[in-house]
Amino acid sequence: KKGAPGGSGLTSWSLWILIGGMTVLVCIGILFSAAMIPSESLSGPSTNSNLQVGNEYALNISKTIQSWLPAHHAITQTLPDWSQEFWTPIDVDVDSSDDPMVVLCKLNFKQYFQQPHFSPMFRDLEAKSSCVASNRRRERLSTLLNEVERLKDSPEGRVVKPSGFVFHESRVGSTLVANLLACDPFALVFSESTPIANAILHCSSCSHERQVKLFRDILTLMGRSPFHNKLFVKFQSITTTKIQIALEVRPCAAHLNMLCGFALDAFQKYNQTSEGKPRALFINYESLPGIVPRLVLPFFGYSPDSFQLIKMDEEAKHYSKSRNSAKRLFFGDSSDKDNRATSSIQKYADVILKPSYERMNRFAVGAILNLNVDHEIKSSLTGDVPDWSVLKDIQGDASINGPLGGDPNPVPGSFQARHSKVLRPQNYLPWLPHANTHSSQPIDKVDCPLFPTSDYPKAYPIMDVLNNWNTDSTEIPPFHYDSICHFDYRNETQVQQAYNYREKEVPFIMYNIPEVDEVVKKWNDANYMNKLLGNRNYRTEASESNHFMYWRGGNLRGKKANWQPPTKITSMKYKDWVHLAESGQNKSLEERDHRYFRVSSDMGNEWLFDELPFFKPKKSLFMVNPREQHGIHCRFGMRSVIAEAHFDGSRNAVVEIGGLRRWIMTHPDQCKNMHMLPPSHPSGRHSAVDWSKPDLDSFPNFSKVAGNEVILQPGDYLFVPTFWIHYIVSLNVNFQCNTRSGVFQGYTKHIRDCGF
């Protein structure tokens, strides 16, 4: 619209400005391209795809741009003095003699740290270290061990103890985990090393004891370093069949997900240190790589710094076994594998692998929930199908709130806060014999008005309770059916509530009771208990299974044809019982030797009244009618021990002093559906139903039962009204004491209707 009023056009001078500007831009582009020319290794033809070269080119551009940033944006990292060389075993001839020959080399750990994916396996690290001529040494094992002992007070004799072991199935991301661990310059990482494999797998002439010693000795030599402070070992996948050897040597291990029974068996048997701490995590492939810095490393005892996080993030982008000849980035192929799987593969994967996978997933979720992780992770993992992607991002928000093993100061009002905190919290895991708290939540919110309502406590279908958590299982689920009110003794209003609930003869729990907490502190001291119970024998029940049912002897025995006592009455010393209980915590249900230990005041142990002053015969929150008290009874249970469902003929004050117990309770009006053994039976007033596997064809009314449950922790006082039916499961080494104080007649009708 040249010449039009108000219009615009290209005059000669504006055209020259446009041409000049374009020339400047072209020049800048040429200079920028010159600066961005890839290194020689990327500029020529490659066996990699164009996409891979393009990615490397883009990475080169990014690095160049980063170099232009101001220096104060850089993150520095303290590095070891790499000039300090040391000998590391690279081979051992385990079958050559009782004193095998060991081959050693000074390995290039600096190069390994700089680019772990270039040396993903031990053999790659060995090849890049030129282990020949003067860099190769041969010595007898005994000579090297004597050398370590002789130099133990010098840098040359310094030995790093193992921080963690990684066991795995093939192609599940274990090499990536090892590469991420190697991003710490002070971490010794051995990925499928030959000496360790030989020691644990290839000594055909070794006894089990010899194999354990050989593995320990080789591990000692592998840990020699003047500056490293952590040691991680990733084993070959086949080594998972020998997990027990590794766990006998070191009490600090974590294993990556493996779809076979060896890992599950070892996890249940050995997953506990001598100090009672958990030592293993199952890792779901979908949580990699972020779970390594966010959970695994804190589990091993340290958190990576900013430099290591950045290096891990960069390392995770590379194919973990890329080596020098294939500098390629990693692109997930899980979907492609799923699509390529034939119907037969899918069928047999469901039959053979799925059950183990689901069990490991449950272990993984349970262990992580016990690490005091943040709310977002809990929510993502507690759905019907855990969403592991919540942990996938290396640079994600911190995942653990406070110290591992539980927050010592739970949020006031939360479920975890509604228990005594007299003991240092040790979150429950099935293999820990002395855990004292847990993170499972009630399925519903529990309302506790000043006076109980007529429908308190809420009752749930018993089959829902049992299907959520089988009674033979001691793996606490994320949620359970606790509808009992928990009252704090330090709160005067809640103390009054407790008296109101007791007056109405309904169950409740009271915690933070000073007299009880004092006993909890004393009785959780092993030395105190050994001294208290001394070297005498106490009544102990023994059962071939984990199910214990009370029975009466005398003339009743002969009246029941083919009846045999369900348990045997024996005696044991306390120290022998507790050793049996602790050692059995990590055995399978079938392997455990089940014993129920008992100390009662009416068996010459009147000192219990002095030890447990809150049970003295005087009116209190514990004692309704002191004149009708019938002694004090303390029962010591071990993992999986079950007291079968029954009712007692008087009200009970139960105090949990150590460990954890699961109580399932029902109102007396449920007695008619319980299929109770009659009064004439030696085990009368006990349910004939096996609650761990109810036979509804034989006992059809049992499906009509409604009840609730509670997990007692040390310091909990549980009030159990007269005739309330209860079923008790010991979750670990635990002890509770109880006393009775009279009968409430208000529930008698229900028991009469039940045949009693």
C-alpha cells in the first residue's frame, strides 16, 4: 500500500537495515555452529543410530552452554586422592588347595567413577586397568590375610566393611543400580566380580562352613582401600541361590527384586541384623532409578549430596552396559517386551512368576511404608495396584520424613501418636523380634464421644477382617479393622471417658500410664529380665502348630473318644525360651518351634504384685472389684503363636509390656455363630473354627460373625469386658500380663443362648 495515507512501506534505507541485520545473524550462526562442532568421536560415521548420535550432539551442546554459565552455579565435590593405589583381588582358584592362590591388580577406580557405564561389569574394570606385568600380583590367601592383620593400623591395611549387597534376577535394572552406587567417589562397587563369584559358587570341595569362611576372607581382601568408606557388592543373578552364605557373613544387606523363591525365603529368614534392624528391601523395576538415591541409599545409611544426585541423573540416561563402543542413551523397552510376549509366555508368567511377584510387591510396599516416607508415596503405594512411578525421579522431593525406623514424634492426633512412646520406636517388620510399633491405619475414622454409643465399637464382617489379614500371617497390612477408642491417661477428659466406657462394659485402650511405662522400660531390658526370671523353670505350653487351644484335664479326658490334648505342658527357663523365640523369628511358619511361656502369681510368683503395682488389689482403672481378683498371669508369645478364639467368665485388664499382639474381638452376642465347643468338652468355650482357614461348609454360621481388631503395643492397657470373645496372635517376641476383677452379668443372656 505504498503511498497510502498512514501506510508503511520498505524504503531504501530500511531495506539496507534488514539486509545488514540478516548478515549479522548469519555470522552469529556460523560462529555458534563452529563452537558447537562435536568432538571427533561424534563427528564421523558410527555404528549407533542417527538418533543416538543426535542425542550425543545435543548433550555436547548442553555441556558447552553450561560452560558459559557464571562460575558460582557450579557444584563442587571432594574427590579422593586417586594417586593412592592399592591391590584388589581379580581372581582366586578356590579349588586348588586349602590355601588358594589369589591374583591381584591395582584397579583404575578413578575411571570407573567418572563413567560407570563404560565399565559396567568387573571384567570391564579389570580390562581397562591393564592387569599385566608389574600391575599383577599372585599371593596365597593366608599371606594376604596376615598382611592385612600386620598393617591393620596403617592405610595399607585399612578394610572397608560391606555397606550393602545387591541380589537380582537377570535384566531387572541391577547394573543401573550398581552404576548409580558408583557415582559416589568414596564407594567401592564390585559388579559381578570374579573372586566373589568363585568363593560363593565354585568351591566344589568346600563344606558350608568352609564356603562361608572363604567368602568372608575374599570379601575382606576386596574391601582393602586407603580412602573408600563404603563397599557395595552386586552379585551374579545365579548367586541368589546362595543368599544365605552372604547373609551369614554380613548383617547389612539389601536385595533387588528377584522372581523366585530363594529371595523370598532368604528375605523371611535372614532379614534382620544382630541389632534387630531391617536389612533388606525389594525394589520394583518401575521405581528405578529414583528409588536408589531417595530410599535405598538412606536405607544403607547415607544420603547422596547434590553433586552425586546430578551425576546419578546423568548416569541414568545412559544404557547401563553401553561400554566404550556404544555411547548410547537408554530408552525403556518394557512395553516392547510386553507386546512381543506370546500368549504362552504370558500364560506361564501368570502361573509361575505372578504369585512370587505379588508377594515381593507386598513385602516391598510394607517395608517402604515402615521407612516413614512422605504422604504422596504412601498414597501411591497403598492402592489396589501400587504406583511405583512416584519414586522414579532421581531429583524428586525428599522421600523420607525424619530418621529411618519411624518418627519419634508423631503428629498429635494421628493414629501412630495414640500409643505410649516410652520406648525408642522400632517399626514392625516380620523378621524383627523386638519391634514395638507399626504404621498400619484403621480402615475407618473412630469417633469417641464422652459416653459410648449403643453401636460402639463398630463391628465388621469377620470374613472381611480375615481376608484382609490372615491370622497365620504376621505381615501387618497397610490398613486393619481397629474401631476401639484409644485414650491418653495424661488427658483428664480422656481418663473420664475411659471410666465411662468401663462403666458401660465396652472395650477401650488407655496409654501413657506412668506406672505401666515404668514397667515397660524395665521389662524391655534383656539383662533385667534375665535377672528377674532367674534360672528356674516356668510353665510352658508346646504345640506342633502355631495354634494353641486351652484344655482341661482330669476326668474329662476319658469322656471324649479319640480326643487328644492340643498342646503339651512342659517347662523352660526364660533365657532358653527367649533364645528360641528370637531365633525362630526369621524362620518359616513350618520351621518354627512354637512355645507359649507363662509366669503366674498363683504358681509361687507373688513378686508379680510388686513388679506390676497397677495390678494390686485396690480400686483403680484396672480393678473394678478387687475382692474378685484371681492373681496375675503373664504370657510370653513368639511370632505366629495363636491363642484360639474363646471367652472368659470375668472382666480382664490386659497390659502389653513388650512386642506386638493382634487381638480380634467380638461382642458376646456373636457367640451363637461361633460354633463353640460345649461346656463338657475339655476345650469348652473355645470356637471349633480354624480362623486361619475357616471351613464354611462345616461351620456355615461363622460367616455371620462380626468383630473388630486392635494391635497392642508396649504400654497399652486393654479393657476386655466379661464374655467378650477374643482371638490373639503374637506378631513377634512379646509379653502381656492380665488380671481379672469380677463379673458383669449384662452379657450373660448371650452366653446362655450359646449353650453355656
